[in-house]
Amino acid sequence: MDMENKFGRTTELKIVANVVQGRTILEESFFTAPLKIMNPFYRNNKIMQVMQLSASAALMAGDMQKIFIEAKEGSCLEFTSQSYEKIHRMEDGEARRDTRIIVGKAAFLSYNPLPVIPFKGSAFQSSTEVVLEDKNSRFIMCDIISCGRYARGERFQYRYYKSLINIYVNQKLIYRDNTNFIPDLFDLEQIGLFEGYSHVANMVICNLNLSDDFMEKIRIQLEDIPKVSGGITRLESGDILIKVFGNNAQILEEICCKITREHIEEI
């Protein structure tokens, strides 16, 4: 029997980071159940890390989340989550999430929630809008999704997983990812989709002015990691997109974290 949904309503989370006396602080925070955050802590005494928590075991039918994250001018913020995002089985309906992210001038924001696991029969739809105020607004985003609870034989047995991501710089759209994974309509194992793998990671790196040498270094690193397949490309804007397929969420996490950490230490 499915668990009772105690949070079948709109849940909100708002995080605003600012700089006070040269240090990034949490200027504003607001959240409603089941979401909340841990007390922030600092990396290299400059970057403030905020970790999202949830009192719910999983997203369920009727859940609607509205998330707002802002890094104001000059601030440095890393946003992550405590545990994997589970999307529970639903007889009908869906869970939704709308996220808006703003990165101010000379600010840095790393958006790195843990991987998503859509259970058998689940349905999820999300929209993420990222606004970078100018070419000095630095941003890293990592998104990892699995095929489901594959250890229990639930491989691509969810109803659908839909995710729309738009990233703007100076009000110009530089990146759009409109993902529609619908197992009943598409063979998600085929070329161009999961290609026989169970997990996929997408990373977008904006305004960090990464060189061609960096891109070649990532290509070599991906070739040296067993049982993954990945690539790196440059967007028309000059920003970087990395996509990696694998069969283990932890390995993909480690790849994304390693890339992110190298640049966080330079902030």
C-alpha cells in the first residue's frame, strides 16, 4: 500500500546569500514543511554551503515545491541536499517543482542536489530558471537521474520524468534542456537516451572562462574511468556542458564533485 501523502500541498524554500564585511552570510531563509535547511557552514572560509533537508520520505502525488535561491553581488554559495531525491509511486497525478535561481554580479553559485530516483509508477515535472546578471556571474549546475530502483528490477518503470531548464545571461537565453523521459513512448535504453546505462549526469558550467586545455583534461579523465561514457562540449556562449552515463550514482557524483571542487578552491 502506498504511503499517505501528508504534504500534498505547496512547499516553499527561499535562500538569499549576501556579503557582509567580506564574508558570505545567509541574509534570508524561509521554508515550509517538509523542506528545511541545516545551519550553513563554510568551505575555505569563503564559500557558504547550504544543505537542504526534507522530513518527507519521498515526493508524492500532489506535492508542489517552489524553490528560490539567490546569490547577491559578490557572494559565494554552494547549495546541495542531504539525501537522494526519491519520487514515490503514484496511482495518478504528479509531483512538481518550480525553481528560480539568481546569481548577481561577481557572485558564484554551485547548485548540486543529490541524484534523483523515480520509483515505479511515479510522475514528476520540474521547471528550473537560472538568471545570471552578467558575464561575471559564475554558476555550476549538476543534475543526476537514475533509471529507478534498478536493484529491485524497476528499470524505467516510472510514468514520466519531465525537466525544463533555462539559463539566461544578461537576459539572453544561453542554454535550454527540455527533458521528457516517458518510458511508454520511448525506449530509454536506445542510442541518444540512456544507451544501456542506468544513470546520467548533466553538468553546466557558466562564466568560469575555462580553456580548451581544461576540456581536453576532462575528456582524458572520462576515458580513464571504467564503466562510464561521457563527453564535454562548448555552448555557443562559450560555456561548458558535460554529460556522463554510468551504472552507479556514487561514481557520477564523484566525477561531478571533483570537477566542481577544482574550481571552488579557486574562487
